Amino acid sequence: MQGEWAGELVGPDAWQTCRELIPAGSVFAFLAEHRQALFPVEMFADMYPSRNGRPSMPPQVLAAAVVLQTLHGLPDVETVQALRCDLRWKAACGLGLYDTAFDPSLLTYFRRRLARSRRPDRLFEAVGAVVAATGVLKGRQR
């Protein structure tokens, strides 16, 4: 079952609270600003066909985490640690300031669903399309 964001963050929104601390033009700011457009809920409907079971972590959060994980070359445990401790990661993924993220195994399950789907490269295709269209991140460091 696809998770739905109930709008309840754990603590204040990290992006709204810490925006001035996150370098403009960084991949973190890019994801924080464009995450909803990059990863709309409908993008993941085929990966969560059943309405049975308990709700999962919203795929938009997992998608942003996988993009950052890939860019930084981190294993799942270190990715979740970054989500728990780094304001930039929290802001990029849409978490609250006090959010403790999720179990690292969710990244494995999400990537497996993605790999088995009809469009396994959809995350990076979406990011590439927005980068190409807007020219953001051109010559910028992560």
C-alpha cells in the first residue's frame, strides 16, 4: 500500500525552518524546492497496486532519499543516519526537524519495487528532465 503524507511532520518543517542554512543551488535545495513536482504521488501508483496492508513511508520521501544516497554513494544505514542527523537531508526529503526517518530496510524494499517496475529509472529521468529544463545545478557542487 502506498503511503500518504498526512501532513504531520515531527517537529517544524526542516526546509521552512533551516532554509537559509542550506546552500542555494545545492542538490539539497533543489530537491526541497522541486520534490513535489519531481515525484508526484501518481508517479508511484504502479509500484503500490494493492490498497491492502499498512501504509508505507510516502514514496516521495524515499525517492528523494535514494537520489541523495546515489549521489553520495552511501549504504542504506548511513543514508538513514544522514536523514536523522543532517538538516540538509531532512529538508531535501521533506521531513520534520525532529523526524528520526525510517528503518534502512525500507530503502531496499523501495529500490526492489522500483527495479521490478516498468520504469525503473523514473527517479533519475525526472531529475534529469527538471535539471535540463531549468538549468539548475549547472556548475554547482553537491
